[in-house]
Amino acid sequence: MHFPLISARAALIFVVILALEFAGLEAALRVYGGSEASPSFQSIVMQDSRIGHRLKPGAHIRYTTVEFSTDLGINTQGVRDDRDIGPKAPDERRVVVLGDSLVLSVQVPLDQTFCKRLEARLTAADPAHRWRVINAGVQGYGPVKDWLFYRYVAETFQADVVLVVAFVGNDAVEANDDEPSLEAGRVPPQVTTDAAVNSVRRITRASMVLQLVRLRADQLRSHFSGPGTERPLTTYLTDPPPEVTHGLEVTRKAFGLIASRAAELGARTGLVLMPARFQTDDADYGRLAEIVRQAGYELDRNSGTKRFRAALDPLGLPILDLLPALEAQPDRDELFFQRNIHLTPRGHVVVADAMFDFLKSSRLVELQRP
């Protein structure tokens, strides 16, 4: 007779304990940070009806994970910089670098990013001019969003040179997915009439625990389903799916639009191919190659870079492939952080030096001595 009452009490206690543990974990994650789901990181991002999202002008946070802790400042133009971008002085030269999180580089202090290191090298080599390299990278961008951000924001920066950094690991599939935005010239409005779906999405976005659960679920699904669902690897398969081939075509079109618009504004454009970490890290490559092999596929280590080069060559633009410079380094496993795919401070030095040599050899810049 009393068992239902005891069961109800036990269930209530269980729910209370679960809620307390969830709240404790949520609080710990929010205090500790270390995830892009953290409120602090999300506070530097804003929605944009034309592009989808961008960095929030004037935002400042300290971002901490187990591998790094950095101060992130977004200037009033919405790019990572400690100075605003005003009118260009007669003796000033500007390079705008477009790309994704590998350009934004939240993992290292501002002065250690390859953009700032490149700026320092250009200034030292050409004291006749004041050089400024503008970091226009945004987390989560691909080729189409690079174009939209340039068209609606970065073209006002009065660049002399525009460098577009393509991450060969996932830019093809990103471009494939974003093709409707390229055709529309902006992100199409997304309207969801299901109130329940909207509520779930809002709750998930607001909770670090739920976002991490979703991330782990996606990773497990990718692991057990093979590289067909772990989409960045599909660019490196010996027989890539159609979305990769089509995505490369969309990438070429998006970068061509950037170059054409830059030329109209008097700027030159160069393309930079950023490799994935496993292309330089032997242990990482061996692990991924075995996972792909067990799933019945074959991973071709540098095919992503080769496919991007072949797709972009018809544009007739100078192209820098960063892979040879990174491959030539000793202790290549120290070029990227081990818990994420982004460059370490040492990796930034290598990339900045390669970009400096590229700008000179391609004659995208003319360096002068007083």
C-alpha cells in the first residue's frame, strides 16, 4: 500500500539530486570556461541578418581553457584588434586577412597571432610606410561567409591587399552548405514555425552542459558511422562525395567575388591554403587513417590541399600553400595545439614568415626603404 508513495518520494529525490548535479556542473563549466559554448565566449558573437553571425563590436573577455588563457578584444569595427580602424593615412598600407577561427586565433595573445607578426615584419622591412595587418577572421566562417563579411564589413577597411585563408580541412563542405547564401547575396531568413523546436534550441544554446552533450553525441555518431559523417575528413578521401566537389566549385566562385570586388576598390588579392593538423602531425594522421580504414575508406593525407589548389588555380590569383613551410619544421607535432586544430605560438611564427615571403615573391606588396 505504501510502495507507490515511497517510489514517488524516491523519484522526487532522484530528480532533485539530478537537478542539483546538473546545476553544479553547469556552474563549474561557466566559471571554468574552456568551451565555445561558454557564456563568456558567446558574448563576443552577435547575429547579423546579412552574414549570419559576426564578432560583436566593442566586446572584451578573458577566454580560458586547459591549454591557454587569452584576452580577447573586438574593436568598434568588429574585428580582433586593440585599435580601431579609421581613415587610411597617405603613408599607410593595409592587408586584410579573411578566414575562420584559424585566422581569428583566440588561442594566443593578439601580439602572437600571425597577423600581428606579419605586420611587424612588413614594418621592419619597409619603414617608409606604416603597415597594418587587419585580422578579419571569424569563428565558424567558410568561403561564402568570407565573401559576405568582406562585402558588408571588411571592404570599408581600405585594404591594399586582401588575403583569403582557406582551411582545406572543412571549407569545401562549408561552401557546399552555404551556397544558398552565395546565390542570395546574404544569409536567407530562417523561419521555424515549430515553437517546441525553437524552445529546445534556445535551451540547448543557453546550457553549456547540453551543448557539450550534443557535441559528444555528434562525435560518437561520426566515429561509429565512418568518415561520411565526420565531414571534414571527406575532403581527404580517395573518392570524395559530391558535396566536396561541388563545395570546391562554390569556394572558387566565392573567392572570385572577393577578388573582383577588391580589384574594384584598388586592392590585390592572394589566396592562402591552411592545412589540417594531421597533415603535419604523424601521430594524428596515423590515428585518423586507421579509423577511416576500419570504416572501409582510405584517407589520402594531402589530397585536400591538392584539390583546393586545382580548384582555385583557374582564378589566376597568387596562391600560398602553407603545407611545405610547416612540413619543413622540426617537431611538427608542436605546431598545433593537441586538444584543438589551431596553431600554437610557434605555428604562428612559421605562418607569418611564410606569408611575408609570399607577399614579396608574388609582388602583392612593394617594400620600400626611405
